[in-house]
Amino acid sequence: MEVIKKVSSIVSRFIKEKNISYTFSISGGASLHLIHSIEEEEGLTNICCHHEQGCAMAADGYARVTGKTGLAIATSGPGATNLITGICCAYYDSVPLIAITGQVSRYRTIGKSKVRQVGFQETPIVELCKPITKYAVRVKKAEDILYELDKAYEIANQGRKGPVLVDIPDDIQREL
């Protein structure tokens, strides 16, 4: 049996097990581990779009055409916020979509300080997306990754379907 090396590999394995064949992404510093693991996972195809909005729209289209859950990936900051238009589209049209965003490492977050930003392109994407998703969460510990992914997937696909967002800090993606 193959040993899973890091959390980002657990994410790619989860995507494959949910029968999501295609992911749509833009490379960025806080999402590189996720994208690299998807590229290494046999049976998954990652499509690099020209803009994060295109990623979300392509994932939405994929879900509509295949009946599967769409999946878009973006980095922190403007990369994550560029997904918002596509997330809104999926929300208003009840399309199951998972948006996964990379986030700055936990030790680079503003925490309780009163500054706007500590980590490069740190953005409160979870708070920004709560009104336009069925569920939005930042993973706080590596051991929670499968719980949060399963929960997000189920919520996206139950009842009136719609988008969810899972924000994964870079240091968690790298954890072994």
C-alpha cells in the first residue's frame, strides 16, 4: 500500500474517491502543494485556467454537464477573491461546487493583532464567502482535513445543492 506523504495528498485522494475527475485551478504560492498533489494523482486531470473566475465558472459548468461536484482551486488573497463571482453563480443556481483555497501559514496570520495583514496576501476568504456558500471553513489542524472535506462535500450535495469553501493554510498542506 502506498504511503500518503502529506496533507495535500490526502486532499487529492479525497477528490479522486469522490469521482471528481477534473479540477480547475490557477497556480499560486499558497495552493502549489494542492495542485502538485492533484497532478500526481492518477486518474485526476487538473486544468489550468487563465483566471480564477474562469476556474470557478469551469467547475460550475463541469458540475452542470456531468452531474458531479465541480472543484476549483485558488491561492490566497486576490486569487481566492477572484473565485467569488463563480461561487455566487453556483449559489444562486444551486450547483454543487467545492472551492478550495490555499491560505497563508497559520503562524503568519493576523490572529488577534490589529493589523490588516501579516502573511503575504492573507485575506479572510471564509468570512467573505459565508453569505454565498452553504458552508465555509478554514481548516485549523491537519487531522481535521478529511472531516472538513467530507462535511463540505455532503453539504454541497444535500438538499438544495450549492457551493462550499474549504480554506487550507499552507503549513497544513505540507504536514506529513
